[in-house]
Amino acid sequence: TQLLEQSPQFLSIQEGENLTVYCNSSSVFSSLQWYRQEPGEGPVLLVTVVTGGEVKKLKRLTFQFGDARKDSSLHITAAQPGDTGLYLCAGDPNAGNNRKLIWGLGTSLAVNP
Amino acid sequence: DAGVIQSPRHEVTEMGQEVTLRCKPISGHDYLFWYRQTMMRGLELLIYFNNNVPIDDSGMPEDRFSAKMPNASFSTLKIQPSEPRDSAVYFCASSFLPVTEAFFGQGTRLTVV
């Protein structure tokens, strides 16, 4: 069974700090998605990474896909209270006819003003 | 498009009662997913449909759970009889392909007392 492990599980920081959260697996994924879920809402896609070693930036958020396509990281620079939420990664294992996303458990981020 | 629409937003019911959750996917999306989210288990895929046909229901916990998609614009998830351990947030999502961006509804928070 392919798994995606996210770390840390919880993170509480002050406004202005930098942080990195991780999404790791022992399996290869053909692509990986990052979602943010705010309280009382459904997850919303932030980015999809496809190529090993790929780096994508979304304002203060930097996403990286590992060279072997087994892991990914999300770095937030100068975090703001609006970044608070649950960050989920989801991978496409591209295996078999029944293709579906594999989800991590998420990192819950709280940015305190 | 208004996005994925779920109803009700909140449901409180007594153990043993039947619960029906409803979902209207985004028009043009061929895939519809039902997820359950809890703190302990994260986001779990219960079942997904392709063009109104159930493809994978391996995540459905037991026979008390059933899902239907009578047409491209409507799906239901039914729990009968409900139990306290069914308490969770249930999400419906839709997408063009099974592993492309999933668009989530706002979820239904179910409490079984």
C-alpha cells in the first residue's frame, strides 16, 4: 500500500517566521498535489508538481518535488495569519486501471499574530 | 459555476436514524468522489463514480453506507442505520479525471448522538 507521510503533524509559529513542511513516501508518484484547507471549508488546490526536481513558487510559498519523485516539501516565507490551515499533499501513483489519489494526513499550521 | 454544492452543512441525528447527504458536482466533471474526514484518520476516500457509474467502493466502511448517482448533476450518500462512530465531516468532490485537481464542496458535518 502506498502511503504519504506528512510532517510535522502540527506547527504553531509567530507571524513573520519561515517554515517547511514535508510529504514523504517510499513509493514513486507521477505527480503530487498540495492543498490548503481552511476551517469549515473543503481543501483547495495550491499547486501540482510533475517533474522530479521541479520547483514552483506561489507568492511566499515554494514547492519542491524530489528528484526521485518520492517526496515533496512546502516552504513558506514570512508566514502570515492568513496562511493558517491544514496543508494536505496528494499523490498520483499512476498504477493500474483504478487510478486514484493517495492522501497524506496533513500538517495543521497555526500562524499567530 | 457555483462549485460543488453539498447539503446539508450540518446534520445532528440520533443513533439508528437514516442520514442522507447530497451533492451537486461541477457541470462537465466526469468524476465524483465521496470522502470522510476525521482527526484520527484524515481524509478517506469512500467511493468514486465515473460518468455516474461507481468505480471503486472499497473505502465504504460497511453495508450501512450506500451511495448513488442517478444523473450527472446529483449524488447521495446514505447511512442507515447511523452510529456515533460515523460522526465526521463528509466531503463531496468532482474532477475531470480521477487524479487531476479535485474540487471540494464545503462538506457536511455529521454528528450522531
